[in-house]
Amino acid sequence: MATASGKASGARGSAAPRPADHEGQAALPVTNRGLLTLGVMMATLMQILDTTIANVALPHMESALNATADTITWVLTSYIVATAIAIPITGWLADRVGSRNLFLIAVVGFVASSALCGMATSLTEMVAFRALQGISAAFINPLSQTVMLDINPPEKQARAMSIWGMGIMVGPILGPVLGGWLTENFNWRWVFYVNLPVGIVTFLILWLLLPSRPKRQRSFDLFGFSMLALGVSALQLMLDRGQQQDWFSSPEIVIEALTAFTALWIFVVHMALGKNPMFERGLWKNRNLVTAIAFMQVIGVVMMAVMALLPPMLQNLYGYSVLDTGILLMPRGIGVLLTMVVSAQLTQRGVDLRWVVGIGLAIAAVSLWDMTHWSLDMGSHLIIVSGLIQGLGLGLVFMPLNNLAFATLPAEYRTEGASLLNLSRSVGASIGISLVTTMLARNMQVSHADLAQFINPQSLDSFDPSMLETFGSMGSAVMGMVNAEVTRQAAMIAYLNDFWAMMIITAVSIPLVLLLQKPGKPMKADPAAAGH
């Protein structure tokens, strides 16, 4: 396929994937796999960075867009909800318009909406443009994962997934650092403008080299998509706004919860009994894919919840700057990179990846257990060590899990399988962030009340807090300092409780490894199970 005709085929998409890859031959051979891999990874990293890069710029956007602290969070919510709604239709759209065309459209849409976000002058414009950006981003991840599998022969797919996984796992860590640096040294609008040069180069590479899967005529399951979109968006809104609205004491949250449960239940029933379900039923017969979907929930909870907790913890309790916080979080990314390389080597040597996933989860659980012993007077070296260990564990989980998920999956199902895995990780991240932020707020209140009762003459030698009132403003200042320290200690206790919860979730998920099957030859698609 290194001929001129092969190049034309690769660029215009006439190559057709086989039901299963054969030894030494990729499903979609290309002329310059290295350069195409670079383009695919640039698109992936660009999209992943934008899930977290805007977080640190929110305070600056608030004043520029005339928003409030409550309403500015819609900049994040609109992106998350739009992405969650659009991800499930990636497979159908790829079959309908062609995977190459959809990938190029997604990159153009992402770059254009990024430019519009940078030019936004009001909150309404920003929310609308972020929703467009989220829709475009939804297609990039599943398609990039599918391309990495399709352009590599089976013996190189482990390394390909290792490279792809590095972008997925390291992106959320680099996002806040890059976003903070751009905001401090330039302007918050550059958080979005930075995508333009990267996106243009990415588009050119993909335009020249990207092959395509053949188009397939598939009916669109409008009812199933409507139920899934309604259920996922209601769930995302509930998780995102729950703590702010005091959860189920708010009618809004109750309505969102009931809507999510009802819509998702109808979707499940429709998937099982409907005539033309949205996802081909053959996907749900693949034990490895279904188990990997469950694992992705855990990865989303652990990784994204930790990333949501640590920046404010390091800045507010330990006094680190935004840049220093980013540097302290970098070892987690380094650990991920190291063990992903190791995982690829283990895969090529025929090591049972189920053991690798189990060991990785155990290491991640140990790192979280270590974090439950943190204190306010510890040095930065403990943060670095625990982050490195956690990264080592997550790196051993993510790449082998993707390999196991796709090892027994027919090539025809890759795009839809990748969509489900990405949707699962996204929902898991939302659940995890919501869980830890709710626990943090509640535990801070409880711990503050528990600690405050010890501020009395009986527990403090030679000190009577009630006497401070006689010193006027000076006494009030002293009491303010005492309250600030109690609040600081209560916050630390709340963070430790969150680490305990995540450790338990990680440890409990380890037995799921037993449900995974050892990779064999990929199954052929069952037309009768497709439901189309």
C-alpha cells in the first residue's frame, strides 16, 4: 500500500476495514502512519485539554462576561452536557457520512467554536459556543481511538493504544497548568485561541492522510437517541448543580433526577426489546467491552475526582501558586507515561493483561490510602510520591483495559464501542466530581462543628475565648484567626474522608477483573444481533 494508488486510497477513504485484522496487516493501511498518528494525537490532546483548561480562567471570565459566580459555571456545564449528548451518535454518523468526513468536520467545528468562544462578549454567547465546542469534541475521542486501532496491525495495536492513552490521561493534568499560564501571562481568551494553530495543523495532516471506513446505510433510532440524550443531560445537570442547589431539597434537582431515571430506564428497555436499537446488540454480548465500560466509570471517578480535589486543596490549604500546583501534579502524568510504555511491552510479550489491570488498580488504591495520611504540615515530597504512585497504577489500568475491550470486539463495532467507553468515562467523571464535592462540603460543616466545641476554657489552658470580647476589634481579629484555623483543619479532615471514599471504590472494583476474558481472536459480527 506504499504506492501512489495506496496514497489516494488512504486520503479519499476507499479502503474498507475487514471483520478482523490479520497478522501483520492493518484494517486500514496508510502510507505515513507516523505522521497520521501525530495528527490524530494532536486532535485528541487538543480536545482533552479543553475539558479542564478553562477551569482556572473562570474568575476572569466572570467579570468580562458580566456573569455571577453561580452562572459562570454554565461555561463548564454546557460543554459537558453537549459532549455527553453527542457521543452516543458517533457510530451512526460515522457510518452515515464516513468516518473520515466526520473526523474532519469535528476538527473544523472544534477550531471554529474555539475561536468563537475567545471572541464571546456575553455569557449567553459563551454558553452557546461552548455547547458547539462540546458537540465537536464528542466525536473526536471515539474516532481517534478507532483510527489508532484501524491503521495499526494487531501486533502494534498495544503500542498504539499506549500512545493514545497518554494523551487521554495526561491531558487533564496539563490543562489547568497551561490554562493558568495563558491566563496569567496573556488573557483568558487565549485559553481558546491556543486551539487555532494546533487545529489548523491537525486538519491539514488529517486531510492529507486520513483513511475512511466505508459508509453503511443505517436507520437512525430517533426514539432511543432522544431517551438517552434526555437521560444523560438530566443526569449531568443534576450532578453539576446538585451541591449548589442543596440536592433533593431543590425541586429542580428532584425533577432532573426523576427525568434521568425515567429516560434511561426507557432507553434500556428499548435497547433490549426495540426493533432498531441505537447501539447494535452485538456490543452488549461482548463481556470484555461491557466490563471495560464498568471499569471506565471507576477510572473517571478516581482520576477526575482527584484532579478536581487537588488543585483547590494545594492552593487553599497549602498556599501553593497555580504554577506550583501544576508542577506538583506533573508526577502523576509522568507515572502514567512510564507504566503505559511498560504495559505496551507486557502486551507484546503475551502477559495476561487481566493481571496487569488488577495490579494497577491495587497500586492506585495504595496511593489513595497513602493520601489518607496527609497532614497540613507535611512537605511537598509526599504529594509528589503519592502522585507518582497513583500515576503508575492508572497507567497499568487504562491501556491494558482498552486492549482487552477491543481484543475480542469485531472491527465493525470499534467506533460504537469507543463511543460507549468515552461516554462511560465522562459520566463516571461527572459522578466522581459531584460525589467528592458534595462529601467535601458536608464533611467540612460536620468537622467544623465537631472541632469548634473544643474551643472553650475547659479544653484550652489559660485561655478563655469569652474574654476576647473585652478587647474589642483586636479580640474579634483573634477569634477570626481561631475560626480560620478551625475551618482549615475541618477542610483537611473533609479531604481525607474523600480520599478514603475513592480508595474504597478503587479497591472494591478490583474483583471486576475476574469478568474479563483473555484476549483471543476477534469475533465476527453477528448480523442477527445487530438489530439493523
